[in-house]
Amino acid sequence: MKAPSDPRPASRRWSWVFVTRPAAEAEAWVDALRARGWPVQALPLIDIAEPRDRHTLDALQQARARWLDWNALMFVSPAAVHHFFAQAVPVSPTPEPGTRFWAPGPGTARVLAEALKQHGVSPSCIDSPPADAAQFDSEHLWPVVASQVCSGGRVLVVRGASVAATLDAHNGPAGSGRDWLIQRCQAQGATVDACVAYERHAPHWTPRLRAEAEAGTAAGTLWLFSSSEALAHLCEGLPQADWSRAAALCTHERIAASARAAGFVHVIGSRPALSDVLGTLESAWSHS
């Protein structure tokens, strides 16, 4: 396996950094890491696709056709934004909606602002945790949006669905963070609907992908995990692998717990924003 080019490899603690985000999101991470001198490779462990179930697609199309009917729409990820607005019915004339748009983190908020701009909706309609929040998730979004939720209100959660047997404890169809927020909304009298905008699949384990992943068991390799489902797919694809020599950088404590359970001994925590991941990498390396 040929290593990615690295302008400063000799002094780096980690000789390999694997980015496991879906392919559509991995490119920006790879470019940013490579620009900082890290030997990095994209190894997407979640494939994203349009829902295949006809009932699910019909419900999605209905939501796309009347998305300003809800008082608030929560988009759980950049992929949820991309797939929902890919075929959303344009609104005309330029709307002045009372609808709010919720994003659990800055990445989703940024993609959401771009999508709403195409429909004449101001980014001032977007709510997300503050930039200095300890974490970017539903729990930290709730204090920002709680005052918007009232009896008779309607909230739409735009999410993905996993077709894997092992569900993602953080981002999956019944993610604990999302369930918690839904329960808070319902406790304040709101009706919460949901639509599935995309499906998450395990990657197709080609011989090349398997060989690349197996190389990641060696000492000096570091895996970036922003989803427990990506980690589950890795373990399902390499069920006999020993991860004790590799390191895992995880963007949520739930993911970190999954990494430890999978056998990663060296687990590093970071906030999920790319800038935070870069800073955590530099800090962990300099203190090693």
C-alpha cells in the first residue's frame, strides 16, 4: 500500500491518518489535513444513497413539497440537508417564513445556509449551538431552540436511516441525542414528524478496501471517527482485527466509548468541527 505524500513525515507520531467520513464530506477533511502536513487518506466507511423504499420516498417528496408548513425543521447532518433540498420544491415569491431551521453543529449549519440561500431564505433563520459549545449535538442545540417550541407547534426532523444490523448510537435512526430532543419538544406540546432523506449503507468491502483497512491496524495509524456507525462497519468488515496498536480520534464521547469497546486502547476526544480536530491532532502529537 502506497503511503500518501507527506511534506513532514519523519517527525510525525502518526504515519497514517484515515478519514472515515462519507465520501462527499471526506474530501475537505483530507485537503485540510494534508495542507497541515498530515499523511492522510480517505477511507469512507459509510455509503450514502437515496432511500429505496417507496413509502419512505413518498413521505420525503411530500415534505419537500411543503417544507415551510412546519414551525421548525431539524437537519441532523450535512447529508440530510443535501438530500432533502436536492429535490425540494422552490418557493415563490421570495418567502419571509416564520419557520426556523435547526442544525446540531457548524458543518450542518453552513451547508443549510447555502441550501436556503437558493430559496431566498435568510441564514438568520438558522439556529445551532454557539461556536464555543462544549459539543455539537442535540443536547447543546436544545437550550438555543427551546423557547421556540410550544403547544400546537410542529417540528420536522430530517434524518438518515441505517440499513445495517448495527445501528449508530449517535446518528442512527433511534439516536439517543435525537430521541432526547424529540421528547423535549413533545413534552412542551409540539407535534414531531420525521422524514428519511437518505440511507446509510456499509461500504462494499473490495479486496483493495480490505487491504487498506487492515493496514490501519499497525502502530502509528490513527482513525478519525465522527460516527459510531462507521466504526461498527469497520469492525464488521474486519471482525478479527486487533486495534490495540492503532489510535482513534473520536468527535463524541459515545463514539469514544464504542472505540474502546472495539479494542482501541489509545482514544482521543475532540469536538467535531474540522478546526477542532486539527487542533487536537497537533496538541496530541506535541504532547506525546
